[in-house]
Amino acid sequence: MELIVALGIGVLAGCGVWLVLRPRTFQVVIGLSLFSYAVNLLIFIMGWVRGGRAPIVGTSAPVDVASFTDPLPQALVLTAIVISFATTALLLVVLLAARGLTGTDHVDGREPEE
Amino acid sequence: MLLVLLLGLPFAGSIAAAFFPTNARNAEAWLAAGVAVGGLAIAGSFYPQMAYGQVLRFELEWLPAFGLSFALRMDGFAWMFASLVTGIGFLVVIYARYYMSPADPVPRFFSFFLAFMGSMLGVVLSGNLIQLVFFWELTSLFSFLLIGYWHQSAAARDGARMALVITSAGGLCLFAGALVLGRIVGSYELDALLASGERIRGHALYLPALILVLLGAFTKSAQFPFHFWLPHAMAAPTPVSAYLHSAAMVKLGVFLIARLWPVMSGTDAWMWTVGIVGLCSLLLGAYAAIFQHDLKGLLAYSTISHLGLITVLLGLNSALAAVAAVFHILNHATFKASLFMAAGVIDHESGTRDIRRLNGLYRFMPITATLAMVAAAAMAGVPLLNGFLSKEMFFAESLTVEGPVETLNRALRFIAVLWGMFSVAYSLRFIHGVFFGQPAAGLPRTPKEPPRWMRFPIELLVLACLVVGILPAITIGPILDVGVRALLGAEAPAYSLAVWHGFTGPLVMSLIALAGGAALYVLLQGFLRRGVEKIPLFPPVDGRRIFDRVLVALSWRWARGLDALLGTRRLQPQLRWAIAAALLAGLWPIWQRGLQWGPLPSSEIHPALALAWAVGAVCALGAAWQAKFHRLVALILAGGAGLVVCLTFVWFSAPDLALTQLLVEIVTAVLLLLGLRWLPKRVPFVWTAAGARAALPRRVRDLAIAAASGAGLAAIAYAVMTRPLPDNTISRYFMEHAYPEGGGTNVVNVILVDFRGFDTLGEIAVLGVVGLAVFALLRRFRPAPESTEPPPQQKEQSAASAAEDLLVPAIIMRLMFPAMALLAVYLLLRGHNLPGGGFVAGLTLATGVILQYMAGGTRWAESRLAIRPVRWIGVGLLLAAATGLGSWLFAHPFLTSHTAHLHLPLLGELHLPSAFFFDLGVFSLVVGATGLVLIALAHQSIRD
């Protein structure tokens, strides 16, 4: 199972990086989106994910820590997801504004000369 | 404690002065004068302790781990300086009240002036080297602001910049020197430093420390070869010049040299550097001063020369010479301040400072002229004035100097006499050129006596020159004694302050200098009358031109060159380098130590998730393939990949993440769909062999980077997942304390709103900022011309079809809204104990709102549902911050949470943690920010 997830992360990251290096703005937006999936997953699996229960503890002490998945990476990733939405939005708007200003959707604001 | 008050008073005054109205000249002057007098009074009250040779200290721990504390230390020498700084400061304030024109914004002037005074006091009172350097740099900064006070004039700006660059560069050297000294001594405390003279002089690092510290002192005191900033700083208002160049700024350099005299002097290196630099400045300044046509320029070069004198005296390695230096510091401050003020009066009343144009002013302003003459005579070293006394001491020292080179020792007496002649000549020029001769015609203003109180500071200072000059032993004697004993300690020599020592060598030298100076002035009359801007026999080296060239080379040419060499404005190479660098940074440790899989066996592959990931991978690859030509397809495929990520979160027991991911997927998809409309049409792809060949290397390279990045992350992920988690992670703490201390069972949520609440506060602030930034950017958004046309679908749509097109889904969407709002509230309320929380709830509500926009169109939605996203953002941020601040009321740290147990009549037992209100803030902000972004983008379609 671990292999599958690891490969998935690799594919997402690879596609993301490839797109980020492309010349058109929309490709970069999609690329960042894919790349953030990969990174979020990577952070997430840094905690203990094997077959634990969701980190919702009972009210009666004590807590058997080993039986839960790790809550800390989850908390980190949760905000990361929201923030990556925010950056995607900002990037999109900047790109739209740049396109309005320069008339092209090339990342450098002008078409390559070749 | 009074020490702190002495230091704090000017800074407090500075802040207060900044808030006065622009034309409040009188109020400002009262305030500043009050501060200066207050400082002087505090300093005066220390006199008894100082006379007994006590050292006052005040210490406040700042960084005890580094041995740094905020330390004030006042001994007699510092006391003498503090009195000088506040005393002359007081006089300058009175003068400035009348000098500044009503059109000048005086709050700025007095604010900077007081801050500068405070920085000066900070330097002289610092009990710690690092702190001294800090205040030293502050004086550079405030002198920059003061010199550039009339920033509308280019000369003021250039002069200020030059002063700042030179003195702060010197300040950096001083900082380095202070660090070296601290290393030698093992402490940055001044007391420790002053107690370890032997150690410093014998240390291998003595020379570097000496050079670095002296660089700081020489730049500050405008000593050769850094002297050229001082004449350019004359673009400052005259009160500033009178203060900076007599009692304050430039005296700091010699203050530092004097301060370090007991511990660093006595070596040949000291004598060579300090003595020679002082000699150069002494001669060069005096000589150049003769040929200045600007009154203030003349005074500026004379200042360089007199500071050179003080430096030479300190460099002679003789305790008596050091006494003379301290004495001259006081004398120079009095006569030079009064001369600057007199020059300012002349400028103020006649409209020019050009000696060539000024003539015969004695008739118009006899009192000012008399005052200026006395002060200039003191500068020239005429007997019965204070300048004479310290000059005599210098002459006496020049006869007995014991330097390493015999020729130089013998030459010094001639150099001294030559300097005396130059001083007499430029002083004569100041007096004769301005006040005597035919009355000047064609001046911009008809000169007259200045207001009574504008002259008062000059009168007082000139009186001081006279009194000290006639009765030195009983007037200045005790003050000098305090300063000298504190500075030199046991080494303090016996000296006598008397006007008449008999017919001695120094007196003869004085007489020669007076006669020679007068003769020189007469000889030069012809040249000076021609009025050329040239100094004869002077090498054509202009410090200013060198400075400008260095500055241009450093800040423009080299910077441009480096930018051209290493920089690019294209995004792709930048990103490529960034990713490649990250890749290498990741590979480095793997290459060093290898990468092994962990010991845990892989768990059984479940077909469902494997299938999902097969779909996910295909989606990702498809998105990467299609993002250029089929944006919509790519968007859908990327969404598919996102859903698989979401499924993975569910699979690995992360319900909160899955919920958030799902909602963010929806919102992102809507967002990108809204954006698609404004992107240009893609020109259909034409495959050409040449094009493909040209693009091939680039693509292969990018593909390699992408594949390597993916493979690397996959390998790391696999390696991590096959290892057991270390036993004692912080998560364990969070798990165990979530309920007992956070009052919630959903540990993820408790971490977000309680344990790591401060992080979350920062994150929602970012979210709010992004929302506002998007909003601001879109207000100025101008679409490209070809996108302004409505799309064909919209054009061919009649009003009726618009209403009917999505009739059924639209009605369902409308009906969904209350349900979604309720769901949002539900998710918010249960968030602390079960999956949910502010982020998810906020996204849910925002999705509900945007659905209404989609169902009915922007106008329809807004006529029924007034969402004010900016308010939601504001309320959210305020609520979250207020929850955090609330804990201060109960004397707990920021964001400490508390769980209230309420018993409500109908609902029964209720646990209400304060973190709930924080989560409510998060919720409100997320609704606002998400809504703002989507609505702002949606509005673009209906803009006019």
C-alpha cells in the first residue's frame, strides 16, 4: 500500500514540476495545484498513518496514543490546503491582470521571439 | 535612575516634538529648550559626585546569555561631554527659534534635533561597547536627517548622503573594532575595557582593533582623508552646523580617541596613525580654510583643522598633551559654535554668505561684528581668549615631543607655527573680509542687527571665551579637572592653567604665528580679491569626486554588471534553477549517507485504493499533457487527481483533511472556471519538424528535472512510511492533553485553535490579506481587448433562455442554500470534538453563496443576498485576535484557552471553550476571504 501512495506522490509531483516549468500561465497554475497535492500528501504521511484511528480521542483518560494516526501533520496540512487555495487564487488573479496588461498569457509577459 | 532620565528625556522630547503643528515655532522651542536645560540640570546635579571622582552606573539586563546589558556609565569625562552636549544644545535651540523661517516645518527640525541630542548622550553615557556603537550609528542617522533637512535642495541631499555614507561606513568599522576589542578583553563592558590596557596593547589583535576603531573615529571627526564630507554638510541649516560641527557630531570621533587613550595609546602604532592623520588634517584644513569664499565653508575647514589639532594632541602619547586635547575640545566648542551662529546671522540678515560679496558689515551690525571678532580672535589664538590657552599647550607640547623619528619631532614645532599662521590668516579673513572695507552694495537684503534673543547665545558663548581666556583656573579649571582625572586616572599629570607663564618658547611661537599670519593675509590679498574658486598649490584631488565615482561604481555599474551576468527577467530559468537547487539540496544528504528503506514490511495492497491511484495518476498525467491546449479538460483532470488525494486522506483516517480538501477542490474549480474566460484563445498547434527539434532539448531537460523530482519525493515518502514513528513525538503530548487542557476531543481541531492558535491566527491573516489583494487587483483589472466581447453562448442567449437554461439545477441550488448554511453551522459547532471546524464550515458557507451566484447570476444573487465579504474578514480577524487578547485580562499569555462549563435551562450541560470563539473568527474570515475572491472574479463578467 505504501508503495502505491509513494508512487502517487511521485507522479503528482513530477506532473506539477513539469507544468510549473511550462511557458503558459494556466499551465503554471495547474502545475502548482498538482504540486501542492503532492507536498501536502508528503507532509501528511510524515506522521503515523498505518491503520490508526482518526485522531478523535475519548473523554475518559488515558489516551492510547499508538492506536491513533498522528494529528500534528494533519493540522499542518489542513491550513496548508487552505493557504494553497489562497495562493492559487492570488496567482490566478495576478496572471489575469498580467494578461490584461500585456496581451499574452506567456509567463514572461511577452511571446518568445523564435 | 537620573541617568536614564538624562538619556530618555531628549528621545521623549523628540517624539513629543513630532506631533506639534507645523508652525508651532515657539512651542517647539520651549519644549526643546526645556529638554536641553533639564538635561543640563541633571548633569549639573551630578557635579559633586563627579568632583569626588565617582563613577555612576545603571544596568539593565538585556541579553544576559551573551553578556550584553543595557548599561549607562557616567564618569567625569562623560559628564563633561554630557554637559557640553546639553549646554550648547540649549543655546542652539534658542538660536534656531529665530533662525528657522516660519515656512520651515519646525516639528521635523526639533524632533530630529532632540533625537540627535539623545543619541549623542547615548554615546557618551554608554557603559558598553556594543551599545556605544548603536548610539554612534544613531547619531549618523539623525545627522543625515538634519543635514538633509532642506531636502528640496540637491546640495542638502547630496551632503547628507555623503555624510551618512562616510560616517556610517566608519561606524561599521567601529563595530568591527568593538567586536575585536570585546574579544581581546573578554567583555564588552567599558569598565572591563578600561581596566585592561596592558592586555590590549600586548595582544596580537591590537593593530587590527586600533585601525578599525580609528577608522570609525576619523570618519566621524572628518579627519584626513575622510574630511571632505564636512564642507558638504554645510548645506544644513546653520543651527545644525553650529551644533554638529562644534559640540556634537564631529566631537564624537575625538571623544572616542580620548576615551581609548588610556588603554590604547603609548605605542608607536598609535602615534603614527593618530598623530600623522591629525597633522595632515590640521595643516590641510587650516590651509584650505584661507581660500574659502563661503563663510560656513571657511568655518568647516577650520573645524577640520581644529579637530586635527585635538587628534594630534591625543596622538602625542603624552598625558599633558591629552589634557590639552580635552581642554581644546571645550574651547573649540564655544568659539566655533558662536562663529557658526554669527555666520548664520550674517546669512540671515544679509541674504548671502559669500565673503566676496560681503563687506563693511560693521556699520550695520556693530554688536554682532564685535562678538564675531572676539570669537574669531579666540579661534586665531589671540591672548586673553580661551583659544590661546589650548594653543599654548599645543606649542609647549610640540617643543618636547618624544616620537620615534627625531626629524619629525623637530619638525613639529615648525608645523605648529605654520598652523598658527594659517589660523590667524583665515580668522583675519573672516573678520576683515566681512566686517570691514566699503559697505557692500547689492546684497539680497539690507543687513541689520538680528533679534535680541537670536544674539543671546552668541553673547553667552563669547562671554565664555573671554572669561575662560582671562581667568582659566577658577572658571574652567574645576570642570576640566573632573574630565581629565576621570579620563586619565592615576596618570593625570600636574598642569597649570594660567595666562602668563613668563616669556617662554610657546609665547614666542605665538607671536611669530600672529605676525606671520597677518603678513600672510596681506600677501594673499591680491589672490583672494580675484575671487577664483581654487586653492593654490593644492593637488587637484577632489574627495568628493572620488567618493562619487566609488559610489557610482559600487551601487550602479558593478550592480548592473552582476545583474546582467547572473540575473534574468524570465520566469522559467528562475524556476528551473530554484527547482534544480532544491533537487540538489535533497540529493546531497542521500548521496552522502545513502537512502535505505525502513524495516517495516509493506502493508497489503488494497485493490480499491490502488485503482483510485491508477485513476489519479492518469488524471495528473492527463492534466500535465492537456494544460496548454485544453484548459477545461486539464482543469477537470486536475480536479480528479485532487479527489484521489481526498480519498487517500479518508483512507488514512484524516477526516478533517478530507473534508477540507473536498471543499477546497470545489472552490478552486469554480475559481479557475471563472478565470478561464479571460485567458486568450490558444492558437491551434501546428507541428513542424524544425519547431519540435528546437524545443526538444528544453523539453528533455524539464522532463528530466520533473522525473527526478517525482522520483525523489516518491523515494523519500516510501522510506518514511516503512519506518516506525519515534516514540516521543510532540503529537503524543497533543493527544494526551487535547481533552484535559484543550477541552476538545478532535485533536486536529484543538491543535489548530488552541495549541497552535498563534500559527492559525497568522494563517488566517494571510488568507485575509490574499482576499484583499485579489479584490484590489481586480478593481484595476482591464481585460485584454479580445476577451471583452461576451462569449458566443452569452450573446445568443435570450432573456427567457437565460432563466430557463439551468432551471432545475437552479431551483435545487436555491433550495440547498439554507441546508448548506445549516451544515456550515453544524460543522462549526461540532468542530472541537468531531471532524469539522472553522475552516471547513467557512468553505461550506462560501460554497453555498457561490452556488447562488451560479444559479441566478450575479445581479440576481446580489439583489437578494447582501454579502459584505470585507466585513466578514474584519470581524473574523478581530474576533480571533480579541479571543487571544482576552486571556490577558486574566493574566494569562496570549491565546490561553479556557473552557467554561455552563448549565443552560433547555439544552443542559454545555462545554464552551474560549477556543470556540477563535474558531468562529476563523470561520468568519474564511467565509469572507473565499467569498471576496470568488465574488470579485464573478463581478468581472458584468462590469461595464
